[in-house]
Amino acid sequence: MADEQAQQGNGGGVATARDSLTVTDNRTGETYDVEVAEGTVKAMDFRQIKVAEDDFGLMTFDPAFTNTASCRSAITFIDGEAGVLEHRGYPIEQLCEKSTYLEVAYLLVYGELPTQAQLDTWIYQITHHTYVHENIKKFVEGFRYDAHPMGMLLATMGALSTFYPAAKNIENDMERHMAAVRSIAKVPTLAAFAYRHNLGLPYVYPDNDLSYPGNFLSMMFKMTEVKYEPDPRLERALDVLWILHADHEQNCSTSAVRSVGSSQVDPYSALAAGVAALFGPLHGGANEQVLRMLDRIGSVENVPDFLEGVKNRKERLMGFGHRVYKNYDPRARIIKEHVDQVFEVTGKNPKLDIATELEKRALDDDFFAERKLYPNVDFYSGLIYEALNLPTEMFTVMFAIPRTSGWIAQWLEMVQDEETKIARPRQIYTGHRERDYPPIDGREELVDPPVDEKVARKLASP
Ligand code: CMC
């Protein structure tokens, strides 16, 4: 049981002499003792296992990190089997009920919930760093009118490193703090500018009188009114959605931030790597894909046929399944509760019926039960974003805004961790070895020509 707990990452216990693994290498008959601590063995301990003196030693192979802990972290705890998510030990349900997104961001970054005075200072600092340099605005103007807003966010996030060059002094705690404040403060501005650019609308500057989500709604939707007044129900729903998306331990984008950050590059460049990873359809892009999928299904009557397609592997049920959760994603449950509150303001999104039918049928179906496929956070979030009149391209941006606090918290933890080294995986080499370089007229043509040749042929044909 102790080991089981340790595998869940809750600290385990201090290793004792009994906490070891005895491994017999059947190639040589040699036996080795490998320490087991915190439910893990160190991959480097296997390097001593060799068939000969000059052998490199045994490596572990885990291309998608499915069973490899890449770091120690005290930020987010997930028990995927039980459907539990906690930040710094506080259950996500309590944070969503009692906290605000900015308070949770503070918790992620600094490790404890703030006192009232600390929270006031934090909110003041975030609110007073929401403006971006005017040249960022010009930079956004340079994109095509139909540029994907995630592509724009990726570029503008990275570009912040050129406006705050001192951020590269990552050993300086004040610079690290300012990077946390600036990135969390400015990401809604960058996101809203990208949105307004797509619409050809003038950019709206931040309004310091409004809350963090209220200001975002203002930068997105303000038109000719002197002052934008956000609907408090939408403000709260957005705040809860952002709490739910703030951090999720070592997911693809967070690993990207840590991996790129381990080279000791400035934090904005590392965050840009996070935005890039989040852009992918299997990660943050999934909420966009969910809406496209619901559009394609079209009506409740078509749900059974669609699910048949999924089972025949012609389709993938987007918004279902998770690498870690093998139970209902607790975030999906909370979002579902907020869907109705949003629809109270915006009117019901007709696709909700299709989504509800899909969920009901999938949960009753052995194919999904056997594979432990349940709705994930993205299944319902897209419906809310669409009800807010956001184009699907903006959905992943809506994920990137709150995930910035998780990324920066993880980056801060990583750069201050004495165990951090530059991320540098090994490989199993599968290519040729020690070939003699042939002259150009002595080379054989490939049976299947490489893509560049195919393209060249296509361009040459009339
Ligand atoms: N629809 C249909 N079948 C699925 C799905 C799905 N959404 N997800 C997994 N499976 C099947 C998969 O085909 C495999 O079946 P089999 O064993 O017969 O080959 C089995 O379930 C195990 O799947 P896997 O691909 O090994 O699981 P994974 O851990 O590698 O992938 C995942 C996790 C999230 C990439 C995957 O479930 C997926 O593609 N889901 C849809 C995309 C999605 O909703 N992504 C958002 C994730 S939550 C937001 C975030 O944190 O980024």
C-alpha cells in the first residue's frame, strides 16, 4: 500500500534497506540491487547492468513518458484512478467553490494560499502589468487577418522575451517574480488582441477597474460603450473555468516548458514552448475538435452511427479519454455544473443535446467502459466558449490563458530544483552504421521517392 501511495506521487516514505529491487540479468546470470524510493527506481541505476565491460549499460525505453517521473513536484497531485485533483493539497472542488482564479494562481506560484494583504498586493501587481508594449500591438497587426490566434499567441508570448531581456537572469528572484506577474497579467491582453485582429476590430486596452476575467471580457467584447460592464455570472463562470485549467502536473505542454526551460533560456521562451504544445489537437486543441465533431454529427439521431464509427476506428471521440484519468475527469464534472449557468445568460447551445446524448451512450457502452474512457475537461468547455460567441480557433487560447500560471509555477519550481539538469533523453538508434560515402553517380534510386522528389515531379507536370 505504501508503495501504491508513493506511485501516486504523494511523497511515499523514506527508503529503508528493504526498499530495493533485486534484478537478475539472464544474459549474464549477474544479480543487482536497485533502490526503490518514493515508488520509483532510478533509470540510471540500470546503467550498471552490462553484458561486457565496454557495454554502454541498460537503458529504459519510454518514448511518451508513460511510466517515467521526469521531476519531483509539490504543485499538483492527481490520482487518475480515483478521479482526484489537488493543487498544493487543496481539492479542486473546494478551490472552484471558494477561490478565484488569481488566488489559485498565487497558490500555484508561491505554494500557499495568500493572506488578504498578500492577495491584495498580488491582484494589484497583476492588474498593473496587463498593458503590453505598443510594439506588440504592431507585431500582431503584421499577421494575416485569418491567422490562427494560437499561432499569434505563440509568437507574442515568445516576443515578450525581447521586451524584458532581464528575464534571462533566471537566478535573480526578483526577475523570476516579475516574469510570473508579467506572464499571468499579459496573457489575456495578448489573447484578446489576437481575437480582435481576426475580426478587424480595434484593440481594447485593459481596464484596471475590472476583475481579471471581467477585464478579459471587456478586451474581447467592448464596442462603443464608454465602460464595458461584464455580466457577473459570465465573470464567475470564466473564473471557475480558469481555475480548472490552471495546472495539471506533467502534461505535454508543462513538460515542454520544463524541458525547454531546463536549457536555462528565459521564461517567456519556455512559455512559448508550452503554447506550442498546447496548440496540438491531442492536448489543448481537443476542445476545438470537440465542437467540430459535434458540428459533423449534426443531430442527436446521428449519435449512434457516429459511435459505431468510433468503435470501428474511423473516428475518435474527442473530449473523451485521458492519459492519467481512468475515471471521470473531476474537471469535466465541475464544468458540467456551470454549463447551465452560462446558458442562462447566453441562451442554450443546441449542441448540448448532442453532447449529452454522446456522453450517455458512450458511458453505457462496453467499448468505452473497457478502455476506461470518460469525458475529459474539454468535452464541455467548448460548448461554453461557443455560447460566449467565440470562434472555435479561440478555444485553445482560452485554455492557454489560465495554464500560463501553471506553466510559470512549474518553471519556477524547476529552475530552483537542485536536481534539474538540461533535459536530454537517450535514443535507441535504428539507422545504418559505418557506411562508406558513395560518389553521386554510384547511388541507387529509392523505390519510394522522398517527398521532395514527389513535390518536384508534381511541380514539373503541366
Ligand atoms: N476515442 C476513441 N478511442 C479512444 C479514445 C477516444 N477519444 N481515447 C483512447 N481511445 C482508445 C484507443 O484507441 C486505445 O484503444 P486500443 O487499446 O483498442 O488500441 C485505448 O483507448 C487507449 O488509448 P491510448 O491512445 O493508448 O491512450 P493515451 O493515453 O495514449 O491517449 C488521449 C490519451 C487523451 C490522447 C486520448 O484519449 C485521446 O486522443 N483523446 C481524444 C483527444 C482529447 O480529448 N484530448 C484532450 C485530453 S484532456 C485535455 C488535456 O489535458 O490536454
